Amino acid sequence: MRFTGRTAVVTGAGNGIGREYAVGFASEGADVLVLDVDGVGVAATVARIESGGGRAHGVTADITDDTAVKSAIEMAVDTFGGIDVLVNNAGLHLGRYNETSTLPLAEWRRILDVNIVGALICATACRPYLATSGSGVILNQSSMAAYLPAGGAYGVSKLALNGLTISLAAEFSPQVRVVGIAPGMIGSPALLEQLAPEHKELVTRGQLVKRFGEMADLVGMALFLCSDEASFITWQTYLVAGGFLPRP
């Protein structure tokens, strides 16, 4: 298994793709620190990992609180002996994808605080341990919204996260690689049930692969990028979006 003897910290791991990332790393042998602001979700993710024979420890924390993040990272080191992978998955969109100039400043600040500052806080807290790992990697979760003209504040924050990936890759090299994933339209069972057929067609019209993405598409890419197989890859953010074609 690719991550036996290694520790992965996954933020926003209390549900959704964050949970799937955490389970994926555990299935490949990693010890996993499950971090999320949702304590119930954290417990559920830890239970799922442990039910599959993996090792996990959960921490309830807000990634915008640098003191709480530092404490969580120290707990991971004390529990598992080090940190080899950080997955900056936690993010916030507030359901306001298409609002830019009309979005209240308080909401702008909250989105940027979580999506940019929170990612930076986690990366900075993990850096000393990643640098001595011998295989340290940071994976930043971006979004296709970064390339959309109607991405709003969320899209702007994810485009900024792509820039943070580049800057940290340069600053943290050569000890730590920093890469990103920008998911396209990922179809959860709940979403697919809610969408009418004509709406599903509209979603996939701008893609070369005519289907919704699946969680497994992202997990597979994440595991590859954080593994030794990708040791020559850094500073890039990869669209996992079925050949999505950005256009105005």
C-alpha cells in the first residue's frame, strides 16, 4: 500500500469528498487525522475508517483559528509520530456562486478567510513536519469555479488558492511538494436524484466526457498526486472535470 507508515491530515473531512479522501488514504495504509468544524461528522468519518481496519483520530476545529489548528497538528504528531500529507479540503461557498460585486463584504471576508487564510494556516502549521518527512506533500482542493466567469467570490477564492499552491510550492521546495485538484461537476446521489434530465444535459454540455464526475475520480487523483509515483510533480493544479472547456 502506498501510504503505509505515513500520516495524512485531511481538513473538511467530516462529510462529502473530504470524508472520501480520508477513507481513501486510510485504505492505502495511512494513519489519518480527521479535522472538521462538525464534530458529529468527524466522529462518523473516524468510525468508518476504523470499521475498515484503518487508524484515525478526530479533531473538531475551525481552520481559520490558528491556535486550534496548531493544537490539532501537534496532536497528530503526538498520536502518529509525524505528518507526511496535508489535504487542504475544507472550503466555503455559502451557495453564492454567481455573486461578485453584489456579495456583502462580510460574506466575501468569510469565504476568503476559510478558502485562502485557512489553507495557509494549515500549510504553515504542517510545514515543519512535512519538511522532515522525506515525502511531504500538500494537496489544495481548488474548483472548476476558478475558471468560470460566473464563479463569484467562491471562484475568485479558488483562483487565489491556485496562486497559493504556486507560491507555497516555490517557498517549501525542495522538501515539500504542493499540488492542487480542481474538481468539475461531481454528482452525488442526492444531486443526481434532484436534477431533471434536461438539467443534467446542460451540466455536461461543456464537457468532453458526457457524465458527472464521481467521488472515486477525485480520490484516485488525490492518492496519485500525494504518492511517490508523483514525486516529480509540484506547483500545478489539475482540473478533474471531464475535459471541461472554459469559455465566457
